Amino acid sequence: MRRPCERCDTEVEAEYDDPKLRRWVKGYFFLGVPFLPLLPIIGSDFAVMLPMLMVYVIGFGPALGILREPPKCCDCGAVVPHRAA
């Protein structure tokens, strides 16, 4: 993607740090969808399944951090702003 870099003063090629990881992280949010019908059973098992659900939900924070990371300039490594529409 082409974005204007303030440090280079030109329009440069910008990319995310790890595009393959971003693709996998987008799928992380849909891992729990098959277990939605089992939610009453998961909620009643407070010893094993409920703590495992909590660990899964705690993973949302780092996953969102990866997705919200801005793209960087390929030449100088500066963060490039989103293009104004």
C-alpha cells in the first residue's frame, strides 16, 4: 500500500510488521463460535471450562493490539498515518 511518509516527505510503500500473523489473529476471534451452543454447559463447569474460557477472552487484548498496530514505512520505519478520505 502506498502512504505518505512525513519523515521521507514522499509517498512510500508501507507495510505492517508481520502480515501473516495479522491474518491468523483475525481468525482468533472466530475460534469460539462453534462453542456458543455449549455456553450453558461451559458456564456451569466452574472448575475447568470457565477458567479456560477466561484465558481465551484474555487473549483478545493482545490480538486487538496486533490488529490496531499502524503500518510503517519500508524505507525509514516511521509510522505512516492513514490516508484521509
